[in-house]
Amino acid sequence: MSPAAKPGPDESARLGLRLTLPAQVLVLFISVFPLLMQLYISLTDWSPLSGLAWPRAWEMWNTFANYTDLLSDNRLWSALGRTLLVMAICVPVEFLLGLGLAILFADNFPGKRLLYSILIMPMMVVPAVAGYMFYMLFQSGGPANDLLSAISGIPVTVAWLSDPTLALAAVMVADIWQWTPLMFLILLAGLVGVPQDQVKAATLLGANAWQRFVTIVLPRMSAIIIIALAIRVIECFKIFDTLFIMTGGGPGVATETISVYIYKITTQDLIWGYVAAIALAILIVLSVACVWAMKRMAK
Amino acid sequence: MAEIAFRHVTKRYGRTLAVDDASFTVADNEFFCFFGPPLSGKSTILRLILGLEKPDVGEVLIDGRVVNAVSPAARNIAMVFQNLALFPHMTAAGNIRFPLVERGVPELQIRARMADAAEKLHITHILHKFPGQLSGGERQRVAIARALVRDPAAYLMDDPISALDARLREETRVELKRIQREAGRTLIYVTHDQEEAMSVADRMAILEHGAIRQIGTPSQIYDHPATAYVARFLGSPMMNILTATRQGYSVSAAGAAIQLAAPDLTGIASLGLRPEDLRVSPWAGGTGSPATVIEVEPLGGHTVVTLEAGGTRLRAMLRGQPDIRVSAQVALTCDPARVHYFGDSGETLRPSHQGGSE
Amino acid sequence: MSAIRLENLVKRFGAFTALKTMDLAVDDGEFMALLGPSGCGKSTTMNMIAGMERPSEGRILFGDRDMAGVAMGQRGVGFVFQNYAIFTHMSVRQNLSYGLRMGGRPKAEVAQRTGAIADLLQLGDLLDRPAAGLSVNILQRVAIGRSAVMEPAIFLLDEPLSNVDAAFRAVMRTELKQLQRQFRQTMVYVTHDQLEAMTMADRIAVMDHGVLQQVGRPLEIYNDPANLFVARFIGSPGMNLLAGLPLETAAGPVVDLGAIGHSPVLAPAQAAAARRARGAVVYGFRPEQVATVPPGHGMAMPVSFVERIGARTILHLGHGAQGAKAVFENDVGLSPGSMAHLAPIPAAIRLFDAETGVALRGT
């Protein structure tokens, strides 16, 4: 190839732009367009039952009525509250368990590889299958109760999935089982990235294991920890598959989290304009939280 | 064939001035060295020559042709990076033949060139190993061999041997010099080790904050530095630079402890004395400046003595292992012809009948 | 109290023996350099002194106290890592005070001692700056100060200048030496640079492939190397070593150097050493200890290369095993291709047994 044919530094950049244009258009179409569509519908009373095609939804314009409605929707706020409760309990538990496991895995011990494979397995299970699995586990005559009977000596026949409080607890157990491995993996990566020289230096200066952990290891893991927590918190708003198969949102609305609620009014009540408003509102709140988390991480 | 030149090249990164109006010409088949402290622009100049960066102002020329817009591959220059950038998943042999395979060189030629380069660098016995199995010195030589097989117009090397043990560095730099002679190609070399630079370079350029302060042979720059900055940079221990004032027919330094006959120069602000130009003898009250010995560093082949004269510290380098004790009173003398004089802004002062630097 | 004694120290990593039976005594307040090429076992030795590795055999004593079983954090040693291992997420002050804080010292004491160390090391203005992004020169002082504030009796430094640019190394060598004078602690310093060791150490322990080659004051090691390795390793360039056979001639005892010819007549001490040889010898002389002589005298060697480095000129003579170097001031007037006629200073000749590599001594 003669020197004239190959592009110099500037021309390479322009060529690159042209080559990625199709991909950029695709991304635009897939993410931005639906968002705009959603925004449009959220400002109307549109529903598929209305007989109109969605581009004509403007005929049922109600400006911000959907948004004000959602503020006074009790069922929505209960669902939100339940979601936050699940988050407040599950995320810390998963974090601590994941951290404990990561610390355990920092050193070598016999059977490490085997235990590693076992720990990763829950992540590989399809959430719906996991839901069915826990559904069976938590039956009145099921293995959960058998285990408790064996431990306590008293026959236990709790009806987990029929009791409002216990159903939520069961759902939390399923969530913790499924997501601790991810926390474990992320935190292990963060732990391994801590410079060993600094840990050794701290030891030589007389710091004990706990002091080293708090003053050196945790601070150096802070970026990873924030990522792990952010991922998990956002995921909590999306809890659906497992939960829905286990309880269907019941008994009643005892385990109805925000995603379940949205699903129900989308498929049962079919007020899609309202649903669009809810979804958009959640998107905005989560985005703000995400940006805050990322700013903290950049420091 | 590669004569490489810069004409008034300037390069900025954001607000930082990386290269400041640099102009130079590297002759064909020359071993040219860029020398300076970290962040003085050496690596940037290499990248501009290679074509990884474009100058903001000025022209880069290869063999008289302006190559600003020519891609790195088309410039046919081989580079050895500071971190070697060896492919860890290939053997040493795989690494060395890689550039030739990429260019579609016939297999027989690849084998011949590889064998030749391996022999020159004494790595024939480790060609089958992976970089992870090689010592630092061996990895270095594989990286150099990879550049060598390409038969390019010129070689660029960015501090290729600084990671080696001191002893290995001394041996490898002689090897590099020999290889460059045999290969018959231009070699542009960057280093921050002044002994290395003086040893290998045919000519060198001293850099400060992206600007070239002086270009010349190592001997020229060492004997006739253009500024106090350049003078301090070459030579170990560093040249002693003392503030000096003219008083009538003499020049006074080190709080009047050092007196020299005033040279035919004006505007003297400081003077420089190289440690090896200072002579030390026991104080007998006669000629010389009085000084006290603060420290003696016996290095075997020579001895570095730190002295204090008139409240100023100086270092002298004496041959062999003379019998000198700490706190001894000594007389300092120096050949007046070997004293360097500097003006207010650090530029070397020369009698008007002499030429400038280089 | 802060003398170190290594007795029969051995360290194995699986099948690989990194250190073979090392015996060394470091005096209280001494600056001892462990010098040798990469892989000679010097860092392993130091890690064992610090407690980061456990010896496979042998013991380590601080004063009279056997350190076996004493954990790394309890030994009271200061350690400066090769890359300094500064806590980059903390400020300079937090770095310096780390050891004191972890030890639970009262706040007032921590503040006072930290301030004193900072003043001593000229870090006073930088105390509240984040440690990340500071220059290497400052980081070195923070690394030293962080250990020094604990007032350890023993200070260990693992090649602290190897990451420093050549230009700054000389400056920082001087600083380190001054600091050692000030603190007067026992210092063990690992390096592969013989110039560093010669400049800074009170005594040098030369090591190669896990074996201690020689221990002594810098000039002792330079003038009387115990074997070929030390002769070659110390000095820049290292000692010239030419293979030869002792020979009695009419002029006196010489060494037959093959193609180069006969060496100049040996002085009495060297002649006595030559007589103790059991066969081939190695004729050694330092490049700085030769003089030019008229043709017909001394050794004739072709000049293959001239290296002019500032104050000195190094002549590369001969080739390969018959090669040598000579160092002169700059008025030597010899160029590549010409013939050099040299004679080493008779008293500076050193002879070695060609088979064992051990130095031959007259007595």
C-alpha cells in the first residue's frame, strides 16, 4: 500500500465516525425513540381499548393528570414501600454475605474451586425456575418446614406463602439466594485489586487484621463497593420473575412490589397512559440516584 | 536511508506545552540521543517522528519530505517502547517475526533475518520461550530484535534499558552501539541517564521543558555547555555552580573564599567548576582556596570529596584512593582555563573572539 | 540492642533454594548493603529479617533475641518498599501518623511526633496534601518518615532508588545517607547497583545465586575481592580478568596471557600468590589502575571501541575472553583500530584460581 492510500491521523478519525454511524442510528432507534414514545403516551389517557392507534393518542390528552394521579395512588405507594423494604433488608444482607465470602476466598483453602462453582450456581438459574423452586420449598408440607422441624425439634407447619408477612420474608430469602453470588464476585474483584504492598506496609507498622481491613482494604474497595450497591439497588426495582412465580404478588397485595404492580395494571387494567407515567417517574428517580452514585465513585 | 528533521515543531496537550519550537536534523546512519529530565518532551518528540501525533506547528521531515500527514505504518520506522510491549501469548520467536509476517515477507527471508538478529543479540537459545519465562534483560533484547528484523528506515528507542540491572545496562549499551554500526541505520534514542547518553550518542540534544537547549556531540556539550542548566545535567557528580562577582581584576565566589583571576568577560553572575577539575592538597597557607573536608566517599577507582569553603559546599572528584580524612584542612586549586562562567539567565559567557555552541 | 545476626539461614520455595546457608552479622548502628544481581537472594533475606517470610532453616536474632515466631507487626522494624507502598488514599499526615494511630497512642503524642518527623524531613508544608500524585522525591521521604516515626531500632530498605530516574538518584542517595547519620539506626539496604552500595554503606555483603560471596568495607571489597564474581561485579567497569598460566622467566615471575603475551613482571606479593596456584590462573587488574607504556613494554592490545563519558574515557581493548577495559582521563589520544600498550600498576594486580574462582593470596 502506497503512503498516499493509507489515511493519516486526522482522516482515521473521520473514517471511524462514518463506520460507526449505522450502529449509532440503531442505538438511537432502540433507546431514544421508545423513550420519546413513552413520554408522549404518559401525557394522555390512552389505552389499547380506546380504539385509537397510538400515534393518535393526542386526542385523549390529559397533560399531567397521570402524574398527579400517581401521587395519590395508595396502591402504588404501598408497592413502592414494599419494594424499599425488600431493598433495605436484602441489599445489606447480600452485601455482608458477599463481603464475607470474598474475604474467605482471598486466601487459598482446600476445596476452593469446588466451593466457588457451587456459589456461582444460583446466578445461573433462570429466575422463573428459581421462583418455582422456592414456591415448592416454601409449601406447608415442604422442605423449608421440614428443615425447621429438624432443627427445632418441634414440628413446624407454617404456611409461608399464605401469610402476608411470611410471604414477603420468603421472597426476600429467594432474592438473597439469587443475588449474593453476584455481590460476592464483584467484591472479590475489588478485594483482589487492593495493593498487597500497602497491606504489608500497614502490617509492618503494627496494624492488626481489623485495622488493616478498615483503614486500607475498605477504602481501596470503595469504588467497587459503590458499583455493587448501585447495581443491586437498581435491580431491586426490577424484582419480578422469581417473585411473581412464587406468590403472584399475593396473598392479596402482600408481596406486590412496584414491578408487579406495573405488570398488573398494564395487563389487567390496561391504562397504559398511566403506566407510562409511572415507569417514567421511576426512571427519572433512579437516574438521579445513579448519577449521584457515579459522582461519589469518581472521587 | 533516513535523515530525520524537525522544523520549528510545536506540540501542545491542552494547555501544556510538550514540545516548544524544536528544530534539529538527524543525519543518516547517526546514533542520536535525546536527553533530559522526565516530562521534558523526549517521548513526545519520538511520537511525532513515529507519526502517532501530529505537530500543531511546524514540519516533520524524513529524507527531505514533509511527512506530517503520513501514517505511522507508511513512515517505515521501527520503535522499541519503554515497556517493551511484547505479546505475552507468543514465544520470543513469534514476537520477533510478527512485524515481518504482518508485512507479508516470504518465510525464508523471515527465518534468515530472525536468525541474524537473534545472533547479534545473543538470544538464539531462548527463542522458543514465552516472555513470561524470560528475565528482564532477555525480554529487552527480544524487543530490540523485533525492531531489528524490520529493516526500517530508522530505529526509535524510548529508554529501552532503564529497567535492567546496573551491570547489564553497561554491557547492553555497548552492544546497542555495535548493533547500530553494523545495521547502518539511523537510531534515535531517548534516555534520562547521562552516562548512557554520553556513551552511545554520536550527537545528542538536551531538552528542558520541551525546548532544545543544545545540540552537539557529547564531548562538545560536556566541554562547552551552552547554559548552566546543560552544564549541570552532564557529569556525575554534578558541576559545582557558585554565585560569583567580579571585583576589579579578580572574580570572587564562595563568600570570597575562592578567588580567581578575572577573565575577559562581562556580566558574570556565576561560575562552574567540574568536580574532576578541582585539585585538593593539604593546606600549607600558600596558593589555593582554603576548604574543610566534610565527607569522603571512596568509590574504589576514584574518591568523591565534599568540601566546605566560605560557607558553600563543593564536590571534588579525585583519582584512586588518596589519603584524605574528614575535617582535614585542604587547599583547592583549579586550572583557570577549565572554569565556566555564566551570565544572569544562566547562559555561558564566552570571550567575543570564540564562536557559539556547536 | 539493634544488632542483627543471621545464622545458617536457608530459604527454599518448593524445589528452588533462594538462599543457601547465610551467616551475617550487622553491627548496631551500621549501614549494611546487600548487593547482588536480580535473583541473588538479597530481597529474600531482607523479607525474612522483616518477618514477611519464614526461614526454612537457621535463625535470625535481633541483639540476643531469636525472632522465630515473632510476627511481622511485632518486630519493630521499619521497612521501605521498592515502590514505597504509600497509602495513596490518605494524606501525608495520615501516612506519617499511621503506625502511631494504629498503636493507640494518645492524640497529643501522635501530633507531636508526627510534626517532629515532618520537620526533620522537610515535609511540614505538605502534611495535609493527599499522598497521591506527589513526586517520587517526596514519596521517598514520606515512606521513610512513616517508618522512622515509630523509632524502630532497625531500618530495612528494598531497592528504594530503583524507580527513581538516574538524574535524581545521586541527590536522593545523599539524602538517604544524611538521614541514616541522623537517625543512627541499623540500616540494611538492598540494591543491585554497586555504585549505590559503595557510596552509602559502611559494609557491603555481596551475594550471588543465594550464596554470600564476601562481606567487608567498600574499599576492602574493591581492593581485595574474594573471588571472580566480586571482582567483576564491583567497580564500573568491573575488574579485567584474563586467563593465564604462571610462568617463571629470566626477567622474573610473570603470567603467560596467551595471545596477549606475557604480563609485566609480578611484584613480590603477587609472585607469592602465583606460586600458590595449582594450575591456570586468572590475572586481574582494575581498569583505573593501568598506565600507558612505550611499545615493547607491557601488554599490547588492539583498541576496539572508545567510550567517552564526561570526565573519563573508557577504552575497550581486545575481544571476548581476551578483552579488557582501561579508564583514563581524557587526554589519551588512542582511537579504535590502534594498538594500546598498557601496564597495570604492579601492586594492584590480583590473581585468582582459574578453576575455583577464589582469590589467591601470598600468605
